[in-house]
Amino acid sequence: MPVSRRQMLRATAVGFGQLALTSLLADETAAVGAPSGPADALAPRAPHFAARARRVIFLFMAGGPSHVDTFEYKPLLQRDHGRPYPFSRPRVIFNATGNLLASPWRFHRHGQCGMPVSELFPHVAQCVDDICFIHSIHGTNAAHGGATLKVHTGSENFIRPSIGSWITYGLGTENANLPGFVTICPTLAFGGVTNWGSAFLPAAYQGTPLGNAAVPADQARVRYIQNTRLPVEVQRLQLAQMGRMNREHQARAGVEASLEARISSFELAFRMQRDMPEAENIANETPATRRLYGLDDPVTENFGRQCLLARRFAERGVRFIQVTHSDAAVQWDQHANLRRDHDKNAREVDKPIAGLLQDLKKRGMLDDTLVWWGSEFGRTPTAESSDGRDHNPDGFTMWLAGGGVKPGYRHGATDDYGWHAQRDKVHIHDLHATILHLLGLDHERLTYRYAGREFRLTDVHGEVVRAILK
């Protein structure tokens, strides 16, 4: 009597440990136009139109860096320190704040574009001619959890696929032996795995984590990457047998997209045993490259290693790589001790970020790699305690570099003091639509049918910000 794939998977370990298949293989609604089998779940796919970028590196600063202390200079904030904020405050705020708080850091103009950058970021300041600053980002949620989910998934209160999953679903990967989406030292707080999960998209498109924010980067690895119980030859025979049974079942019963995606993920895990350790191994990087990323300095070594790994994954064809700067707390969340902790945080990331941009440019990769720097929100121009700022989702800065955006360019602005996005406003949905556009994807066409309706990253919103495109 023929044995089904489900029965076979329940009875075998497939070389990757016992599987909780009762819940793992629960029936799900299939995608419209989704890849039809394990061989092509992550295969490269043509974009909707000519792409300007092939991959994304997202530098996520967890907690909310202050835009008025980093990249958006506000002369009136300096002049009116200690006075009341003169405009209307949002109806909903996270904590009560007092009067205006001037930035304790000076701003200087840099590059041929004359971009003002805080002295917190002297190394990034050297790269401003390659950066496109967006000073008018705004969202809707003043809490870390909702705002973090919004940036990663486009939704602040539902479980939705992450942007990395959508991009991998739309384009596949350029390396069949590595995941299409890798997240390095992600935070487990404020949404945790849902920030890199695939939700109702097939499992092949979820992010693969290397460690987490509580693990030093030099110890961050993909879990269970080596199978010490079975030799490679036996695993290969098991996969081959599963493939034969899969084809027989498909001939009789047709395609089951969710199960096909899981089988594809098993096969990818087998192939990763060889390629992932090589991608994670930086032993052959030159001393000059290590210095460029700050690996010779204990202050910058941890984040520098993450940025170097991001470059290594990018050049090996991974489609979406996220690097997170966080710790057990929320790294950039300075309700107090702004001067001390923003200074510490910036010193940890400034040189590695600049090193990444310079390295990508030197290798000819910046033109088709979109580097995205940002957080879940900014901070208020008013003081919380004597030396802190509250959450501010109503207006803040993100920046992009490479990948088809205008270099040395500033788009939009908050009000004169930095609270509300005011000129050329860019919502999170607009930013997502623009990132997809740069990758050659129409955000209105990149859809997945689930629970009776078509879903997309931008839901029913989003406009491409064409002013920032080359």
C-alpha cells in the first residue's frame, strides 16, 4: 500500500530531528501563483519590472534613536531650549514630557552635498554623498511592540509576513544553498520571531536567525546546522527517497503548496550544512577589512562583525539581510541618560556602518544593494526627566543608500522643532512600497491569497516615493 508523504514524515526524522507534524503540517490556504514545488520555492524569479536593487541590508536600531540628535538639525530647538513646545502635541503620547530640550551634540556639514550630521556619527558623516535621508517618516504607534511590528510587517496589531519574507516570496534567492532571508542577532522583544516570520506565507520564506540580541556576534550561529547523528550520505538518501515519494504523491493528489514549502525547507537545511558555516567564517577576511569594520576595537567589534557578516551574505546571493543593534533592554530607548547612552550606542555602530557602506562601494556592490537604516520611531524634541526624550512616531528620520536612490539627498522634514512630519510626509507603508519598487516589485501586485482575501505588505495603502529615486 503506498505511503503518503505525511505518513513518511511522521515516521522518520529526515535527518533533522523529530518533527511535530500534527501542527506543523496543518492545512493552509495556498498562494495564488506561488511556486509549485520544493525545487522552485526559493528559485530566482523575475521582478515585475526592471529592478535597481538586487538585495537589501536593513540596519535596525532597536529602541528609537533621536532624529534631532543624529541626522536632522533643528536650529530653533537649540535656540529655544527650555521653552514650551509651541505647536499642538499629539492626542496620544507615550509619556508626559516637559519643555524643549536642545541637542547636546553639535552638527556639522559634510560631503559635497553639505549634509548636516551630528558629531555622534563622524564616520557615517564621511559617507553622506552616498546617502538619501528621509526626514519625514511617520507611523501610528507610540509603543515599541506595535511600532516594531509596523516597521517589519506593515501591521501593528496582526501577525503578518515580514518585509524580508515578502521580498523573498517575490524574488526568491540567488543562492540555492543559503536562505533567502537572514537576520543577524535579532531582538526577541516586542514581537520577537514575528518580526522575521513568514506568517501565512509558506515556511520557506521566513527569516533564518543567527543567534539573538543576547548572544555576542562571534557566537551567533544558525542552530542545529550540523547533524551529528547521521552522515551526509544517509541524509542524502533520505531526501532522495522523500523526493521520489513526493513526485508520486503529486502525480496522484496534486500540489499541496504548504507541504511543498516545508519539504523545500528541509532540503535547504541539508544544503546549508556545507555553505552556511563557510559564510559565517570570517577567518579569511584581511586585516584591513577587519579594521574597516572596527573588529580591532572592543567597542565596535560586536556590531562590526554583524555588518561584515551582512556583506558576506549579500555577496553570496541572500536577498534580505537584517542586522539589529540591541541588547537585553531596548538599546536606543533613552527616556533618561540621553547624553551618556546615545553616545555609547553611536560609538558602537558608527564605524561599522560606515565600513559597510565603504566596503560595498569598493566591491561594486552598493549600486545594486539597498542599505536601509532606521528604527521603529524617533524621539520627542521635548524633555522627559532632565536628560531624556520620549517615543515619537509622528515624525523621524530613516536613510537609504545605494540600490537606486538619490545620493547626497534630503527628502521631507519635520516641523521647526522636530515633532511632526510636515513636508513631503512618508508613511511606513510608503517606505515599504518604495523599497519593493527599487527591487522591481509592484507593491499592489505582490499579493498572497489567504483566508478568502488578497494580502500584501502595504495592505490597502502606500505610494512609491518617486522623488528619492535616481
